[in-house]
Amino acid sequence: MGPKGIKGELGDVGDQGNIGKTGPIGKKGDKGEKGLPGIPGGKGKAGTVCDCGRYRKVVGQLDISVARLKTSMKFVKNVIAGIRETEEKFYYIVQEEKNYRESLTHCRIRGGMLAMPKDEAANTLLADYVSKSGFFRVFIGVNDLEREGQYVFTDNTPLQNYSNWKEGEPSDPYGHEDCVEMLSSGRWNDTECHLTMYFVCEFVKKKK
């Protein structure tokens, strides 16, 4: 083998080779600067005219319904001592202290009356109701507001057939005790009408 020859001249550039495989994805670049604000959009179409009167009426009716519901719920929450009933009537003890006239109104606006025990059976039922509910006294529907000393039930019927006064009652030495409370014993006592206490509402059952 002879000695290495002299390096020849550089040849011409060859044709471009084929595209190689795609390399790996590079790292995420830095966040660019905030761009300039865009051009304001065009004016939108005019909306339809509101028929607000009709909607205000609907909203007003809803407000009234909600208020009535709240009132009814308050009444139900206050009547938590259960219910007692006979074939013709049922009774609620309302655990909300009111004076006599307020108690009358409270029962009447709900379609009832202050309880009127017109016979021994009704009186015994109410006395048991009051006693087992843990109360000492409640207003009942008896008074002499119209004529002093002449007690009547709140439907203006006289106490001709039944009464259950505590011994020595009604006394009313000063003429101020015109309303009647039932004690847990079932006995009646005349008392001042401005005093506040729980009371019993009476409702007549609707005939089917």
C-alpha cells in the first residue's frame, strides 16, 4: 500500500435530503404583554316595554299570601298542646298569652269561639286537657260584661243548665272581675279581663 495522497478539492453541494422526524416539544414560553383594548361593539337592539303593572300585582298577591301563611304558621306553632274533640266539636289550647277580648278575637277570626263548657262532659274534657298540658288556668267563654252579676256564655246563652264555680265564686267584691278562667281542677273563677293568659278555642265540626 503506497503513501496517503494529497487532499482533493471540495466538490459541488449535493441535493437537499429528506425532512427528518419532528423533535420534542420545547418548554412553555413566558407570558406576553397585555394587548390593546378592542374596538367598542355596536349599539344593541332596544328591549321590549315592561308590562310592570301586571307583574307588580302578581308580586303583591304573593306578598299577601306569604304574610297569611306566616300568620297561619305562627298560630299552628302556638297550638302545640294537641287537640281534644267530641262528636260535634274540637278544642285547641292556644299557648299565647292574651287578655280576654284579644282571646275572643283570636278564636273568632279563625271561625271559632272561646270554649264554652255547657255541660259536665265538656267541662271534664277541658279540665283534663288543661291539667295534662301542665297549665294552671285558661280563659273560657264565660263573662258578665253586659250586666254585672249575670254571667253568660260568649254566644249570649245564660248559665241556666250548667256551671262549675270554685267554692265562694263568683265573688267580685269590687266589680272588676267580669271574665272567667278555668283552673286545672275544672273549677271556674271570675277574674279581671285585662289579665293575660293562655286560652281555649272551640270549633264546631263541619257536617259531611
